[in-house]
Amino acid sequence: MSILANKDTRAVIIGGVAGVNAAKRMAQFDFLINRPLTVQAFVYPPEAGQQKEIFRGGELKNVTVYSSLAPSLQEHPEINTALIYIGASRGYQAAKEAIEAPGIKLISMITEGIPEKDAKRLKKLADAHGKIFNGPSSIGIMSAGECRLGVIGGEFKNLKLCNLYRAGSFGVLTKSGGLSNEAMWLCAQNGNGVTSAVAIGGDSFPGTDFVTYLEMFENDPETKAVVMVGEVGGSLEEEAAEWLAASKRRIRLIAAIGGTCQEVLPQGMKFGHAGAKEGKKGAGSARSKMNALREAGALVPDTFGGLSKAIKQVYQELLASGDIKPEPEIDEAVLPQLPPSVQEVMKQGDVVVEPLIRTTISDDRGEEPRYSGYAASELCEKGYGIEDVIALLWNKRLPSREESEIIKRIVMISADHGPAVSGAFGSIIAACAGIDMPQAVSAGMTMIGPRFGGAVTNAGKYFKMGVKDFPNDIPGFLSWMKDNVGPVPGIGHRVKSLKNPDKRVSYLVDYVKNHTSLHTPCLNFALEVQKITTAKKDNLILNVDGTIGCILMDLDFPEHSLNGFFVLARTIGMIGHWIDQNNQNARLIRLYDYLINYAVKPERPVPDKK
Amino acid sequence: MAKILEGPAMKLFNKWGIPVPNYVVIMDPNRLSQLGEANKWLRESKLVVKAHEAIGGRWKLGLVKIGLNLDEAIEASKEMIGTKIGTAEVRQVIIAEMLEHDEEYYFSIIGNKDGSELLLSTKGGVDIEDNWHTVKRLFIPLDETPSVESLTEVALEAGFEGEVAERVGKIASRLILCFDNEDAQSIEINPLVIRKSDMRFAALDAVMNVDWDARFRHADWDFKPVSEIGRPYTEAEQQIMDIDSRIKGSVKFVEVPGGEVALLTAGGGASVFYADAVVARGGTIANYAEYSGDPADWAVEALTETICKLPNIKHIIVGGAIANFTDVRATFSGIINGFRDSKSKGYLENVKIWVRRGGPNEAQGLAAIRKLQEEGFDIHVYDRSMPMTDIVDLALKS
């Protein structure tokens, strides 16, 4: 048996992320004792309509979040308990609604920092409605083997260690949350475990007092003794002592009272819970509470550490008197194990998971990203530049100083080519239409293809093939290309020619061949090809795509990385154009009619639909 | 519980129509002479000058001067401002009009679980303790407001007479309004004085506690509560309070000078039991500390470093119950870092560390802190099977 919460308890949690976390912990308990999910609904307006994923063991349940209490109760009429997890400034309203809701019998509030007046009003309201209002600042309520409300009891392992999967004979009452868990552990270690444990919270004016719960425990035949943890301040412990002394009680009371240290502290120095604020030696002091309880017949050790012995003693006495029948211990091996997460199992090496993707270039699992193993900050510190990072991420090796100078020049030379070319123009049209940067830049980016900037890869690929398969046989190469590919990628330009050379090409060729020691078989081959093609037609020159492609092949970059240099470089330019248009607050543009040849049919009537 | 200084209390009284004497709060004594030019009462009344700080026993410390004229008040302010009492420094003084009066009354109101209780006596002043039997009490149920007539009745029963009783009834009614609307926990006015020649009342001295948790609904609370520990906060305490106000969960720290056993304990309930255990076993605590609600590791680290700096400590008790949701591994990583850092700075010489804890990830947390043994720490680590406060017994017997 139990008090307050049992197998029929169904709860709504009012509050956000803390409430969801509590529901997850509660579902672990539901799984342990094989009961249906306790939490049926959440109420949290900012997330109304969402479903929260709650695992009951390995079973995934979805619990709905409602915008207010009424619809949640309408859809889940079995709900009889509300747990308040919402912030202090909204706590009063939430608890008030729950108290006034007809189906709800028990309201437990974990929220801390509720103004005293609000707590007093809630207690008064609950009394008037004949409801139990537990808290504020309560960690929750645990009924062993029956129901867990809140995170009381801690992690799954602890639920087993404290024997919470089945009822014992001890009730637990505390103000503190941590000590409720400690007391449950002591009852499991030194006795046979608990029936129910209730944390009433450490505020000055809790909604429910010790006496209310002592009365309930007295009426619960399975509870034979109660462990009560009180503290300095207020009068709840004295009232408990009065209750105990008032008539013959069936249950035994064991109590620990905190705050005796105040006797020796400097005047006025107080600490602990909000409620632990009064009394040095007079009424409300820890000493007076201990004395009152001892006089009333409770067993009160002088320190918390003494509780173990006291519980053991009472347990032995209850066994001896036959009030408690010894029961065989449940073999913990028969209790369910919480299914571990994939990560946990992997850590233990008990499972093999086929990876979904594989990476060979970078790793961000440490304190900072590492590129091919090198920490980014260390690369910066040692004077490496963006060109070295490109080489690391695209080719997985650090280039030499000469090589990185070439890479840098390729990017610099290709960064932009004015507003008129397809890529930049695409970005500009998008910018003028008010499109955001990433989309406008990708509008320009979509232009990159066989006719615009996208020939680098193929140029590199075929010139490299030429070096290998047609050494010293340019005509052979050209005829193979004509038969199998078509125009040679990297050869030819719309406006540039032998007479009007492309400065970028001549600069790069000169730099690589005359100012570095790079071995350039591809570039040499391409220049030989140019000699033949320009003899046929003046503008069939080695263009910038072809030049870059050859140099990058000579630098040993992977074939399919080559277009990346153009994509990367032009991104710089396209971003520039987007910023430029935005700085000028450019207006929407459209083509003028006179720039369009309307080669369409003249206006004519629409025939009737057949 | 948040005690507020006289200045802010007077301001709240004024707001609710409770008569107060003229007063000013200053930080610069020169400002007072300028105020004197602007305010007739400063030039013509007898004045009282008080240190406007949370310092107990101000009278005995010479931080209250009475019966002064303006020049004397300026002089007294100059003397007081900058005075250091222990760790506290007088930064502000309050100068109030000393109302010539005929009688001193006692007024107070204090909250209880069902509402509040109003206390009245015609025999206020310094001897109120001796005249406690004259105090008339009225219980006021939650959210009920007694009428001025019924309060006048109570005043008559308390021994107030005629017009005075009527005025006392009115003031009591306003006191109740102030108490209710300002989320007060207690207000004590002693004395409330009367000058019968012009029937002028004034609350000459008052202590007010407000519910700091209710500050979210008081836009005009421009004050900060004064220390709850009977003395001003130290710098280290202030630092931990600042951290506390910024984090999820909480960290708390109070110094107790002269103690030998430092507490680095978890949870509002358990921490007090650890302090009790030290005292019960004849030890002396060097501080009170508490971390709870799964605070960030860096906050626990800061608390640890603060505790390691406490002078002349012999033991540190890293204690706690079996936590419900505070992650032991995470909070202990803060403690471990704090210990390491403190040791590298020369602290923790000859200090023994005693650990007992349980809760989420307890095995990993305890294993990690146990490793400090290998780094030369004198540390003794126990798990949940050790009764909670028994590490204190072990420490004090070692």
C-alpha cells in the first residue's frame, strides 16, 4: 500500500523542459515496475501541439503538449494528479487552475522561489477544495512499487538500490529533496524499504504539513514506521510531536532534525532552506524540536549519521514483535534492465554499428577542428594560410611554400570577372530582387557549368590523359578528342585570341614556369596543343580554365577537385556583388523590351476547348 | 527573507501613507549642506545621523548620533562615512528629523501560515521587551482587510484613547495595506511617536523584511536586500552570490571566521546536517556552503576555490546525500579542477579532504576524485554505503 500516489495515479505535467526531463525519469520507474505511463499530458503554451518523446524502457511513447489544462483533462479524463514545473512568476496561476480542476486530487509543485503569499493562498484554496497541495520546492512523491511523481529517487540504478520496485514498511517525510532520497536508501539498507516517501519542500509555508501525512501513514496498514527529516524553523516538527503524543499511534516515528549548529553560530547567522530561518534556542530551534519529538516518544538520533542505527533498531523490533514479516529478497537479476542507448553499448564494445558515412579529412570531436590531423589554431600559429587549408581539405597534404603560392594565385586570379559574366550577373539579379545572400550566391553558383567556369576539371582530366596516352602526338590527341569528346575543354575563348591574349593565362604560365620549380607536364602538353589549334583558328587559345586545370593536375590535386577552385574563388566575387548591390539599395531589375526579340506568334483568338 | 534598509523602508511607508519623519540618504557629506539650503527642516530641526548600512549594534559602535544641528550633522556624517567595521565600510548615512514627541508606541505586523498578526502597544520604545504584556494582538486572515473602524476598536482595547485611537486605527490600516501589497514578511515600527500639539505621527525607527522571491511583481523595488547573516557580506561571499544569480541551480557560501572544518556540501537539507555533525562532534565550522539543483561545473569550481582559500582550515568535507538529479560526475569535475588549481597556488597544505556522495553517475564521479590521491592530495573517498555524516566523525578523529 501507499499514500498519495498509487497504480491508478495519472499525471499531467505543467511546465517546459524540466517537466519533460521529469517525465522521462518517471517513465523509467514505470518500466521498472511494469505499469502504464504515469504522465499522460504536458501543459506548456509555448510548445502546444508538440509531441514529447518518452521512452518507457525500449518502447517509445509520444505525449502531447497542450496549451492549457482544460483540453488536456478533456482528452485524458483519467488524469488525477498535476505536477507543477513552471517558473515562479507563473506558478501561482498554474497551480490555482490545477487545484480548481474537478478531476485533479493531488497537486505537487517543484517550482522554487514561489512568493510566500502565493504559497499561502494556494494552501488555502486547496483546503477549500479538499485537495492536497504538496510543495512548493518539492522534489516529488515516491510510492514504492506503485508510482513515482517527479525525479525523486534519482537515476534508474538507484531505484533498484533503494528497493523501490516493491513496498517496504517505512514511510519517509522530508523537507529536503536530496534527503528524501537518502532516507529511502537508509530504509532499504537498514530496513525493508519504503511504502511512500514525500518531500514537502523547504519553504517557510509549505502547502501540506507533516501531520497530514503522518495521519495518512497511520491509516496505511503496510506502513509500520515513519522516518521524518525536519529542520530548524517553523513549527511543523513540534506539531508532529504533538500529534504523536496526542493518542496511541500504531506507527513508530524516527526523526532527524537539522540546524543544531545554529546554537554556536554568531548571532543572526542563518542558512539552509527558506523555511529554516527562525529560532536559536527557543521555539522553532532544532533543539526544541528534537526535545519535543523525544518527549512524544519518537526516536531522535543526535546526528543524521545516527539514522542508520535508529532505523535498524526499529526494524529489528518490528520483526521481533511480528509486525513485520520477513519477506524473501527479490533477486535483482529478475528486475528489468533499462535498455542502454546505442552510445552506451558501443562504449562497452558489445555492439557493432555500420557507420553511415566515412570521413578522411577532418575531425571536430576534440576541443577544436583538426584538418587531416592538424589543429586549426596550430596551423595559424605556424604561419600557414588559407591556401594550405584548401590543400589539406581537398588533397589531404600540406603543400610546399612554392605550391601554396601557386594555389593562392589561382584563387586570387579567379575571384571575380566583373558583373557581366553569367555567375556574377545571376547573383546581381537575385540581389536586386531582394534575395538573401546564401540564395543569391547560389543563384550565381548554378551558372557554373560547361560553358561558364566549369571546364577546369575536364581540361585537367583530358590534358593529363594526353600526357599519358599521346606523348609527342598532339594530332593523335586532337583527333581522339574530336572523335570521343568534341571541342577540347580548356581551349578556345569567346573574345580573347593570340592577338588579344588573356593576361591571367600569360601571368600564371609565366609565374609557374619561370618563378617556381614545379614540374609541369600537363601545362607543357596544353601549350603544345595550343600551338596547333591556334594555327587553325586565332581564338583557339589555351584559356584560363585550361591553364588552371593543367597547373592543378601538375600540383597533383584530385581530378574532381579542380572545379572547386573556380567555385571557391567565384564565391568571393559573388558575395562581393551581393554586398555591393545591397549597399546601394539596388532596385528590382527586368529586361527592357528592346533587348528582347519577341519572335512569337501575333495575337490571335483562343479557340473553344474541344 | 530579505531585510531592507531604513531608507527604502521609509520610501515604501511614504508610498502607503504611513507617516515618516523627513529624511535624506547621502554618500557625500558636502551634499548635506546643499540639501540644508533647500530644506527648512534640516536647518531648523534637531537631527539624527545613522550609518545606513547593515551593521548590527550601530548605537554602541558610535554609528548613531542624535540631537544635532545641521553643522554637527555634517561633521558626524564626515566622521561616519568611510569608517570600517570588520569587513564592512560605511558608505551611506541617513539623516532624519528628530521629532519632538510626547509618546512612543509599538506597531508591528508579521506573516504566519494563515495570514498575518498585527501587534500594537502604547508602551513602545526601548523598553518594549519589558512591556510585552501590554501588546494587543489581532490575527488577520489571508486576503482579508479589517475595516478602519474595527482597527480603531483594537486600538481602544490596546489602551489608545479618543482621537489618538482613531488615528492609530487609520495608520494600522495603512500598515496592513503596505504589508499586503509590498509582499512584506514582517514590519516592526518602534517607536511610532506622536507630537500631541499638532497630532503629528512619525515612524522613527523601523525594520522591514520583504519576500525577495516576489520581486518580479514590484517594478519600484530599486533596492537590494541587506545581508541575511547579521553582518555585511564579505567579498568572497558577494562573488559566490553573483555566480548564484547567473546559474541554473544554486551555489551558496557563508564564512564563519575561526573554524577549522570547511564544508563543500551539496543540497539545502544535507548541508545543514553536515554543519550540525561538525558541531555535535566538537569541531568548528569555517563556513557554510551548499551547491544544489545540478549547477554548472564552473560554478562548483569557483565555490571550491573560494573554500580552499579559507584560512587555517584542517579539513574539507565534500559531503552530500544521494542526489536525485544533480550529476555527481559533472559537479565533481568542477570540484576536482578547483582542488588542482588551489593546490598549484599553494593552498591545501596539510588539509585533509573527506568525500561522501551518491547520485547520478556516482561511480564515475567518485572514481575521478579518488584519483587525486595519486596527485598527492590527502583525500579520503567514500560512497553511499558510508552513513552520510560519518565522514565528519572520521575527519575529527583523524
